Amino acid sequence: MDVTPGQLMHAVEVDTLCKSYYKSTPVLKGLSLQVPLGKIYGLLGPSGCGKTTLLKCVVGRLKPDAGVVQVMGGRPGKPGHRVPGNLIGYMPQDLALYQDFTVSETMYYFGRIFHMPSQEIDRQTDFLVSLLELPSKRRLICQLSGGQQRRVSFACALLHRPPLLILDEPTVGVDPLLRQCIWNHMLSIVNNRERPTSIVITTHYIEEARQGHMVALMRDGRLLAEAEPQELLDRYNDSSLESVFLKLCEMDSEDSLPDTSAAASSTSVAANAAASTSEIVTENSPLLPKPSNHDRSLNSSPAGATSNSNDGDSLPNLLYKEYVPLGDSLRSVFALPSLWHILAVVGKNFNNLRRRLTFLAFQFILPIIQIVLFCVCVGGDPFGLTLASVNLDSSGELGAKFMTYLDNNTFHVKPFKSLEEARTEVRNVRAWAVLSLGSNFSTDLLARFSNPTAATNATLSGGSVHLQLDNSNYQVSLMIQKSVAESFQKFAGDLLSQFGLSPELVSLPVVMDAPLLGTDNPSFTEFMAPGMIVTIVFFMATGLTALSFVLERKEGLLDRSLVAGVTILELMLGHMLTQLLIMAGQTGLLLFFSLVVFQVPCHGSVLWVILLALLNGFTGMSLGLMISALCSAENSAIQAALGTMYPNLLLSGIIWPAEAMPQYLRFISRGLPISQSVEAMRSVLSRGFGFTAAPVYLGFVSAIAWASGLLLLALLLLRIRGI
């Protein structure tokens, strides 16, 4: 929809506008104003009077509680109406600039949002750099002074030559000569008959507003006056707008004082009020515009009700809410995203990463470090364990011979002469176990093998190897028991062979045939590897996106992009495309080191491993976006990301089998974002299953469902919070 001057009388029309934050004291109290087309409209008032809130309602970043706002002939945010969009140029009170960008890169970002050709962006950038006396356009924003940065922010608003400029204090910190140059430029674009521009400007320099065509004086969420500057000066017989504003504030304060008695109403206060009836300016003053006839529905108040607009603490009884058709609301939610906007966001993100190469390198190195540390440190058998040995065998040589069968890699055998000395060594944490042989070990062991039916309990005990363990470390204790048992079995088998007997007599009567799934000698590394691959990809992706909106929202960058016409969905898609490329690189490196360098067994198709890892990375990104939409500060976003990591790590069957959990926790485990994916990855890597196997396709279905749900939740949270 193109807007031409012939179609409009006013660039901005505000009727009975009310706005409060969190049901607190109203910020805007039934405010009405009209900004003429092709004019400069100065909005003056002290800090906290509602100027910025009013501007945010005008640009569509805040939804009024009541009243009607029309900007360039349409409601802000109406489908098809380019407000927010390229009908307006917005300079917020905050800088809202990417500090790691150059001036040129900043202009290119907003220029691409406004669909401007590269040549036009360059031409406009050169012109604005010259006009605003900025340093080289190749200078980084962070290298500019505060005043120069504000001028860059002003240049961003002027870049696409919009028909309406909304400028929140553009001349703060600007040299007086340059300030006059800026005003001259604004007057020139306003007076351009072919392409007139309307400007709404707030400023702390009250006197400079005399150069505008209209001024509005605000106080406490209401207009005290709205007229041409000279008309106000003539009416109040003064030569200074600042003096006029002071008079109006004093009269407004007197008018809002409560009456203490009936007599008081006829005394000097009333007399003064009566004497200055023609001068006191309220919402019903002839200086203010009459209410417009926009389509609206009554919010409250029966017909014919009146309101006391002089009461500064109460809202008018007659309030309006603009009717928004359901179709418009649905179209605003489900509108197709713009490829231009998405590419602009992607380009901006890559520019940002290009300035932070150390951070980018760290993002690729971190998953490598994690998988290397896992494969090197986790799942191997303990070795070099100190074993306190006590060989009291004096009945033969079998005790000494058995000691030679102990695995030298697993154990560092430290002999002792007495049991008490060996036990003290363990109690002082200088050894892991005491291995002792009785004084009749050789005799009793031979008796046990040669005539087992005559062996007594004393014989069986005397011919046994005795172990006393430090059971504070379960894995080490288990390894010691396993290694000593294997050593004894080999020793006893060789001993039976000397007597012409089968070594199998000392083996358990349980035959372990070839496994149906998995390998002959599985390791703990093989058990954990699928879960670690999924976890690293998932939470690295979560970390990439958990701060996506938090940082931009904090610095005002998010608001500025949204006012320029980028939608929440386009911002999300832009962030996701950027992070997808990074996540794909992380996943490729992770799988290369897992499957190629450390040769984690993969009995299934590598294709399913890659797709499952990428899909889980996408789910992690969705979780990060949801956290970013939910949290307002970096600390809370980081804590939320970490807080989701450990429950998933403990409950998803990664560190320990889910079958060891209580029954009620198993149900929770199955519903977590990565549980089914871990089982699917294990089924592909260790079992060799394909996609048609239930554990595998359920992993894919679970990841897709979680990703979709988290993305929708993130979008919903962003809309609810008005971001």
C-alpha cells in the first residue's frame, strides 16, 4: 500500500490514548494529538512525562490500553500497512547500534531490511556521513564518541528517506553548529514538495523546537498545549518557549490542587483560575485538537457521560478501544516471512561473528575438546592400582607362583609382612586393597583340587585368596575383584593342566555364546558414547541461541529491528539459519573425532547418525530460543540453560541405564527431549539398526516433536511479552 500526500491530512493521529505499565499509575492519560503532514512536530516535556511511551505506541512497539492511533493512514501493525516498516524512520532514545559493526555495515543492515539496492545504500551513506560530519564509514561504532554514535543512529533513521521520521532526542550531545545543520536538513526534507517528510521530534532543548511548525507541551501523560510556536509565544506574551512551558506547568499544578473546603472554592485560587480561564490549557482547551472521528467502540461510560479532564490523576470516563478484526490478527501471526529480512538478519549475524573470530573458533574447538576428553578419560579400565600383598604361605611355592599371575598393568604390588601393616596402608589411602594368602595356602589348595569331597571349611578357606577392599570407589573395587578373579582362574587352570586335568574345571558352568547385538567385549565408553554425542550437540546448540534475543533486547537493537519491519518470526529464522551453519560444523567435527579418530564402533549407517545428531542440534537451538524469549537478563538465561542440562544428563540414560531408575522416574525419562534420541543413537551405533527399527524412528519423531513445540512456545512467549 503506497501512501501519497493527497490521501492524508495528518501523518499521525492519536485520539484519547491511554497506556499503563503493569496496572500501575497511567503513563498516558487520554492523550489526543494530530501531526500535520509535511510538518515538524516538536514534542516537549520533562523526563518521565510519557514522550517515549507515546512514540512507542506510534511506531507499533506498544499496544495502547485504550484509544486510537493512526499512522500514515493506518493502524500500526495492521497487515499490509508498512508501520512498523519502511514508512517510518525511527531513532530511539537508546543508541541501539551494533558496537562491533562499522558505520557502513550498520547502514547496510538497515538498508537491506528496507530492500534498498547496494548502490543506493552507498550513496545515502556517503551523503549522511558528510551531512552529520561523521568520521570514516569504515570506523567501528565502538570507536566513536557518544555524540558521533547518536549521529549514526540518526543516520539510520534517515537512510531510506521515509515519509515519517520519529526522532527521540536526536540532537543530544551534538555541537550547536551541527545541531543547526541537522535542523536545516530536516526543514529541507519537510519542504520537499515532491516527497514531503513529516517529523515527530522530542528534545530537551526547548528553544530549538521553535524551528518546528508545531509544538506540543506534555506533562504527566497529558498535553498542556499544542500549537504553532509563535502562537504560544503570542498567547502568553513571552519570548521564550521555556518560560511558556514553566507557566503552563505552574497553572497545571495549581489547577490540580484539591479543594479543602467549600469556602476555598470562592477564594483566591478560584479567582485566579477564573481570571486565567483563557490561558489555562487543558485537554478541553481550544489550543488542542478536537477528538477525531475514527471508527471505535466504547470501552466504558454511557452515552452523554462527561469527564473532568482537569483532574490530572484520573483518566477520562469516555475511553475508546480500536476494534481489530480477527482476520487481521490471524494474518499478523501467520504472515509469510520476508526473504529480504531473513537474509539481512543472517548477514548481520555473520558480520557480528566475523568481528568475534576468537569466540567463533572457541565454538568449534569446544566440542572437540569435550569428545576428546570423554574418549580419553571415560570408560577405560583403571591401571597402576597399588595392591598391598601379604604372602604368609610357608607350605609350598604356590603362593609365590600365584603372585606372578597378577596383572602388572592393573596392579602395583606392594608386599608386607603382616596383615595389620597392609590394612594400615589401605586405611591411610596409600593402597586400594589387601590381598592375603594363608600360611597353608599351597597345601590346602592342592588338597582342595586332589580330594574335593574331603575338603573341610578350614581347608577351603586356607586355599583361598583373601581380599579386603577400599569400597569407597565402586568402579575401582569392581576392577580389582574382576582382575584378581581372572588371575586366579588362569593360575588354577595352569595348575590343573599339570595334573592332566582340564582347565575348564575352574570356570563357571555358564557359556557366553556370540552376542546377538553389540560386540564380544563391550566397554563403558561404547555405552556412553551415543549419549555423549547427542548431549554435546544438543547443549552446544542451546548455548548458541540462549542469548539471541536477550542481548539485543537489552541494548535496544531488537526494538529497532522490529520497528524497521522485521517480524519476530523473521528474526527467529535468521538466528536459526546462522546457528544451523555453526552447529553443522560442530556436529561434523564431533562425529569425525568420535567415529574416525577414536573409532567409536558404528554398526549402522553413518547417514542416520549424522541426521539424528543434526536434528538434536536443531532441538537444542529451539530450547535456546525459548530460553532467550523467556529471560530478560544474561544471568537468568545462562542459569536456565545450565539448569536444563543436568536433569537431562542424569535422567536420559546417558551416564547410567534408565532401567536402574525407580519406575516413576522412567516415565519422566522417556519424555525428556534427548532420551529417545540417545536410545536411537545407541541403536544405530551399537545395534546396527536402520530407520525402520522402532527405537530409531521414535528418536527422530521425538526430536521433531520437541523442536516444533519449543519453537512455537518461543514464538508465543515473544508475542505475549510484546517483544
